Amino acid sequence: MVRFVEENTKHMEKETGNISNTDVTTVKKKALQDLNINNGGGLINSWVDSMRACSPTHLKSLMKQSSWLTEHPSALDMFGEILHVSEGKQIVMFLDYDGTLSPIVDDPDRAFMSKKMRSTLRKLAICFPTAIVSGRCREKVYNFVKLTELYYAGSHGMDIKGPAQGSKYKEDKSLLCQPATEFLPMIDEVYQKLVEKTKVTPGANVENNKFCASVHFRRVDEKNWSDLANQVRSVIKEYPQLRITQGRKVLEIRPIIKWDKGKALEFLLESLGYANCTDVFPIYIGDDRTDEDAFKVLRDKRQGLGILVSKFPKETNASYSLQEPHEVMGFLQRLVEWKQLISGA
């Protein structure tokens, strides 16, 4: 674990120490789904096009549902196949929160999961090491989930903490990873400026997620998206150490460091003692563009699998799909039932 952090710290020092405009541009070009903030003008139009592209009505037209499902079949329909490829291996579960364990709602402060989902998660954590990996502030995610036996990775993996109570898989209550601590004052400052700048746009909601800031535009009229994009850019252009990525009707302002949900997945696997193991089978379930970093890690390593939660076809590195949180719960319940059956519980 220490080696993993040290190696990535070296990368971060290169990215954050004395960053020049050229270095920033290079890093941004490499970052998945980054939105360019340096040129303005016509690029605001490309921002808005990207914002439109994340809405279901636009996604639906990208590709045919039937052909997409052939490439990314339902994880429920293929449950037997998934069990077969994981046979003899330790399953480790990674789950996004919004849109995966809870429905997407207009007010991000009301993204509550159901009691049945919480009960399913509690049983899942007994059967397998389980982590929540979210763009939200870690404390907010914990307040939604309220299960002490899970691992929590907030701020897109930039704030990781082990179970509050001992885990039978790794009794390490001191586990903590925060690779972007130096950016906390900057994020707080940017958050305050974004709140002030976007208050003239009806429906805009700025959320402080500790190591990143999120500008939600789900309740913003589409005709005002261009104005909102300009407002965000006017703030962020003064901070070359920050970058903008996009999720489901949200703009994410994050530090330019080589850390994302994929890095969080790798860190947690190493913390659990499964680094470079051939007998581990990570399953990552998520619905957002930021989850693609984790899907890509699993696909590149040919280890475990990713499951995208979406009712509509999307380009993805995931192998399977589920349509909504209710299907996610059904999949998790089947995993629990299978584990209990083979364990004689």
C-alpha cells in the first residue's frame, strides 16, 4: 500500500509542482472527458454540446439499443456466466452511489437509498469486501448509506477511508488516503466563487464535495446552459491547477492530479492485499462517465468486470449493463444468495 501511494505521489508532484500552462494543457488532453477552459468563445458551444449529449434524449439516438445490448448484455441475464468466470476467486465489490444505489433526483441532497437497498448492502458486505466509490464528499455518502462495515471513497476516489468497525477481510481502521489534501483551500475558494457567480442562473446548484466542487445543472433550463458554462469558465480559468470533467448533468471541478476512480479501485485492492493477485475478481458497478476510469482499469488488466447502469446505449468500457438501481439491487441480492448457498449459511 505504501509503495502504491509513493509511486502515485511522484506522479502528482510532477503534475502539481510548478505547473506551467504547457504542462496543464498536456495533462488536460490526456484526461478523460476533460472540458477545455483556456480558449473560451467557440469552446463554450462545445461544452454545451457535451452537456446536451449526457441527457437521455440525446443518448438514445447514438446507437441502437439491440446492438448495444449484444455488446453489453444484462448482468442479470448473464448471472450464471459471471459466476462461472469468477469461480475460485475472491469477489470484491465496488459501487457508485448516485444512479447506482439510489435514483437520480433533481435535488442532490435528497438522493436517498431505499431501506431494502441498505439491507442488501449490509448482507453484501458480510459476503464480500465492499466499497462505495462516489464523486460526493465521503461524509455525505456515509450519511446516506450509514453502514460502518464498508469502505468509502469520496471525491472521485480522492478521499478513502476503511471501515469504522473491523472488517473480516482487512482489520485496518486507520486506512486513510487523501492524495489531494493540498488543494483543499483552493477548492473551498472556488466553491464560494462558483456559488456567487452561478446564483443568477435559476436551478443551478453548487456542491462542495471536499476535494472537488460540483455544479449541478439538472434543474437548469437548457436555454441557460451556455450562460452557466460561461459562468463556470470565468471562475475556473484563474485556476490552472484545476480541471473540469462532466458527469450526468453535472460539471465537476477537480485538481489536476493522476487520481480518479480507477486509481481508487487499485489502491483499495492493494490495501485489501489483492495487488497483482490472479485469484481476485473485482466487480465495479456505476452509471457515470467518471466510473469509466474504473471500468477501463479492469478491462486493461483483464481482471474482474464492469457493469454500467443505464437505460440508454452509451459508449463504455464496461462489459455488462443494468438499467436502474432496482436491477442493481436484484443483482446484489443474487450474489448474496449464491454466496450464502455455497457457504452453507
